[in-house]
Amino acid sequence: MPDLLARVAIIVTPREPFLKWIRNDLGGKEPFAADEEDERRTIYLLPPFTVTADTFPFVRTHSEEIFALELSQWNEDKRRWPKDRSYSMLTEWFEIEVTSMVWDLAKEPLRYL
């Protein structure tokens, strides 16, 4: 039987402003092929919250870190990053979905890279 992790997950999906920033950084090229739609999303594991609404204050507190992780996947030169990396800008550039159902189907223990 799979284990239910004692974590909440957020799924961060780029919106058009972020894709536009990437295109600009890539000289106008499309960052994803049509068959790479799933490559756009990033999943972050958060502490467990009993109420989904409690997740967003945590995301707000960590918004600059989340934003930096998303930007650094495309360009590690922080000078090229947008100056505004606020929670408001994060939610403008990314859709954030929350799920409290995180199942571990793997037999191997979790490990960190």
C-alpha cells in the first residue's frame, strides 16, 4: 500500500509573463516544444497544513525563494532577473495550485539530490 506523505504540495505552472521573459532571454525562441507541456510545472513540498488556505501565507513568506528557483532554471545570472520578485509578481507570472494528497508510490526511501 502506498504511503500518504505528511506534506502539502504546490504545483507551480508558468504563465505568459514568465514565458515572455524566457523567450526574451532565448532571443525569441520558444522555450518548450508542444509535446513538453508537462516540463513547465514544478512541484514544491511544503509542511503539512490542516487547511488548504493556510498554505498561501507560507508561500507568501517563501515567494522570493520560489521565484528565484524558477528563474534560475533558465538563467543563473541574477542581474538579468526582474527586480520585482514579490508574491504579487509571483502570482502574476505563475499559477499556484495546492494539493494535500501526496502519495509515495515508490518502494525506495525518499532521498535528496
